[in-house]
Amino acid sequence: MSLSDNMKPGEARCPGHPTTKELIGNDRGGAPKPLLEDSYEFLGDDDIPYERYTSEKFAKAEDERLWSRVWQWACREEHIPEPGDYYVYDIGDRSVLIVRTEDSEIKAYYNSCLHRGTQLKPANSSGFCNELKCPFHGWTWSLKGKLESLPCDWDFPHVKKEEFSLPEVKHAVWGGFIFINFDSDAKPLDEYLGVLPNHFKNWKLEDRYIETHVVKKLPANWKVSSEAFLEAYHVLETHSEGVYTAGDANADYDIFGDHISRFIHTIGYTSPHITENRPSEQEILDMLLGKRTDEGSGRVLPEGSTAREIYAEHVQGAMKEKYKQDFSNLTVTETIDSIEYFTFPNAFFFPGLQLSMVYRFRPNGVDGALFDLLFLRPKPIDGPCPPPPEPFHLEVDDSYTKCPGTEFLGAVYDQDTNNLLSQTKGFKSGFKKGQSLGNYQEARTRHFHQTVDKYLEENNG
Ligand code: FES
Ligand SMILES: [Fe+2]
């Protein structure tokens, strides 16, 4: 009889090991309250059909009913700090021109001229301008979207300037991110984000700056690409070098409403899959500090401390040195763990100090995705903040390790990318037509699909 025989589906947890919430709650100093909040329910166990990833028809339905109605972050506020700064955000065939006006207001416009449709600014561009002038015939709008002039206006008596202001796209700001939504009736961003603003009250992403920004082409549908980051179940096989220093099977998963889900995956706890010769706390510390166990790390674990606690102290010290601020108020889990909040449909926010990434996945054809990978770091307390870097572009076959600043995790991301192409091929070559997900560890993937369905099924009107 297996351990789960007397349990309802979804109730079983990795046997014989503390849950992540138990682990982080027992760290010296405990864990912030939001991280201890438990929110999981069984969501079903039917297969997820592969055609959701491979069908043109499905992608078209997503384009029409999902991407047209969800909140999605387009850029950071620091991409357009000064009046006249603009940034173009593209999602599928849609394009938004985001502008800072003379009054420092943010405006978001459909990136299409009201004369004959030409894009006012090229896709994926950013820069500075005093006015928005179409490159085809020169119709010109103010930064506030008012039509100012058009050549040969005698030929356009039917064009009333007051009726030709640039149509706006709904936008809102959270955590330093400028979000847009093509649905003018969309509910407010704050409401859409559910628990996120409250959970991030003490993790102000607006107080961070972009240290690294990579845009990588991925060889898989945007949902497959996102799903590679929704669970730690693959760590054992895909990132096996990490199993001595990272809890995987006992990671915690939570789902908060339609749009938010989370995992917390501990660093400094050996995977439950390692059943023999589990390393001692001293050995874990040695490994975390990057030294081979038999050489020692030079740091002796004090009596009564855990490797996690001492490693967190070490990380806080290194970060203090680098970013000239004191981080000793942070708990162990906030300092070292992989804490990841997914925001439907395509954003991931990591509030941690060391693991402080942001991801975004956009469709790039049915079998492709664009992956924005950012590292956000604490803004300097005194002195100027570094401007956002130009994104470093990587093709499908390029290694992340080519990008300065991602050496630390680049090899790990490469391992994830390798799975994506193989999965996409397998979707098409398999006899079985859908994926069978774990009830707990892969619940976020199921939840992701259930929310996709809500958008596809709801009337557009
Ligand atoms: S298309 Fe824009 S001015 Fe003609
Ligand atoms: Fe991974």
C-alpha cells in the first residue's frame, strides 16, 4: 500500500521531509507572513491536450480573447524617465507606443498612424522624440496624442483634428512596471493582481533597477516555455547538479485566485531524492560556498546554526559589499530561496535578494516564444541609478552564458531550453495526446490552463 492510498487526490506531500513552509518557518528569525500562507486545492487530474500548444486555431483564439484582455507588463518606468522618452511593446501583431509626456505623465497609444496605418515607431524600439511624427507622410501628434499637423491639410477637410487624437491603450503601474491592457473595460490592475500588491508590500520592486536584461528566442510555445519555470519537479533530472543544495520534491506551491500562483523552493536543504549519505549541515554550507566538501569552506558552522542561516549571512554580506546597503533585516528565505510569483498570463516576479529575477514569455509564432529575463537589484541609496541596459539578444541556439551577468545561472537556463525543443517535437510525435500532471507539484501548470480557458470561454463583449 502506498502512502497516498488513504488520501484524497492532491493531499499527498513528499513523505519524510518537512514542507518548505515548515523549513522557512523554523529558520532563525522565521519567515514573512505571506510566505507562510497556504493556498492549494486539488484542481483535477485530466490530461492537458498537446494541441493547446501546437494548434494554430488555439493560438488564434488566445490572440483574440486572451492577449486582447489581460494585463501584461510592457516596460519599466525607468525605460521612459524623461518627457519625450518612448518605448514600443509588441505582443504578437499588437504594438503599443508608451510615451512620457511633458507633464511626466505616462501615455500608451496604439502604435499605428491614423492616416494609413504605418507604425509610428518601429517594433521593439525605444528612444526620444519631441513629437510623434509618422515616417510615411508626416502626420504629427503631440506627446499627449493630439493631432498637431498634417501636410496639405487642404486635401483633408474631413479630418477634424479634434477627432484624430491617438487612441489610447489602458495602462497602470505596479512595482515600477508599466502594465497595459487592450481592453478598455478591463478591471483595474490592482484588482487583477489579487494578493500580489499585498504580498510585495515589503519587497518594493520599484526600488530595484535592471542590472541585466536578456531577450532569448525559445523553440517552444509560450505556454510550454512558461511552464518550464512553474515547478521544481524537473530539478532532479534536468538540474541534477543542484540536488545536494536545493530542496525540490518538498517545494511548496500555492495558488491565489485566477491570476497569481507561487512556488517556494529552498536553497540549503538537500533534495529528498537523496536518501543515502545525506550531507551534513557543514557539508551543505561548504557546497553552497562553492568549495569541495573535502577541502572545506573555511567557515565552520556555529553550533545550533543551519547551513541556510550561515549561507544567508554570507549572501547578505556579499550583497552589502556590492550594493552598499544593509540587508540584515531580511529573513533567511528572502535572502537565498527561490521565491517565484507567477502573474497570469506571462510574468514571473522573484522578490528574493539573491534570486531576484523577472521573467516574461511572449508568443513568437505557435512553436516559439520570446523570453525576457531580467535581474533586478537594489537601487543605490545615494548616487545615480544605472540606466536600464540595452537587452542582450540571444538566438535559439545561443547559450545564456554568452550574456554578461548571467554566468551564475546561465548553464541552468540552458538546461531548461534543451527540454523545450524536445517537448515540442514530442507533442507532435507522441501516441499519447496530452500531458499527465502531478496533482501538487504541477498544479500551477494546470491552474495556468484553467485560467487560459476562462479567457477563451468568456464572451468578448
Ligand atoms: S501613414 Fe502616417 S502619415 Fe501617412
Ligand atoms: Fe529549470
